[in-house]
Amino acid sequence: MSSNKQIVKNASQGYGYSYSNLADLAKAGIEIPVMKTQRVDGDEYVFALIDGEWIQGAKVIEMEMKGMNAAQAYGSALTYARRYTVQLVKGIACDDDDKVEADGAAKRVDNKNSKLDFDKIREQLDMLDDIESVKAYYEELKKIHQSPAQEKYINGMFNKKKAQIAKD
């Protein structure tokens, strides 16, 4: 599911920092998944279709931007959320910090060496059929060290399960 790698340094500049846009990710060989936006508890999130499953990604956060009208500000926020959703679901880092590139390998959490097994988590969630059991399992998993990307991925899995239970 994830490639766990540092990607592309990019010439894209904006707001005082460099970043990798979706085109840069695609040029680096990262498959950009199908994405949609959806409201969850009143907030808008980007979801990515991975292996037939919708995974919750980044929250769309609109801010007033000087020189932008409302549509432009929304488009900017949506693009930002899509970019970070791709990074999340693909397990990649896109930054332009040479120190992070040099030192970061030891600090980044590698999903393969993590104590988290997402397939087993998914299997366990599939067996649960009530909200209280889902909450208890979530609390159990919170005790295991998680990277921010892993935490977001797990939150998406649990939100999907809670929605499924509520629907049933």
C-alpha cells in the first residue's frame, strides 16, 4: 500500500517554502488515487480510493488569503488537502529540507518496522459490530507509537467502521 520513501525536491514555491505538488508526485512515479471530498462531523475531508476502500485523508481547511476570492481560496485549500492525502495514503514525505533528508531516515517511522499491522487491524475491525467495542479497540491501538500518517490512516479506518455500524 505505501512506498515509505522521501520524494522529490521541487521548484514549486509559495508562501515562503518549497513543496511538491501533485504533478511532481506523478512525475516521481507515484500513482495519484481517485479522490473525493466528504463531510465528517461537520468538517470536509479528502478521501482516497485505495484497494477498493475509501481512506480518510487531510481535512480541507479554508482560510482567507490575501488577493484571493472565495473560490480561489477554496481551490487552494482543496489542492493542499489532496496533496497531503496522497502523501498520507502512499506513506511518503515531500519536503525540501536537506537536514531532514540527511538525518530524517532514522527519525521517520517505517511501516514495515512498525508494531502496527494494518491488515490485522482491518481484520479485527471487521469482526467488531458495536460502537463500544470499536472505541475500546481504538484506545488499545492508541497505546502503540504511531507516526502522524499512521494515526490519520487508523482514524480513517475507525471512522469508516463507525459509519458502517451506524448505517446498519
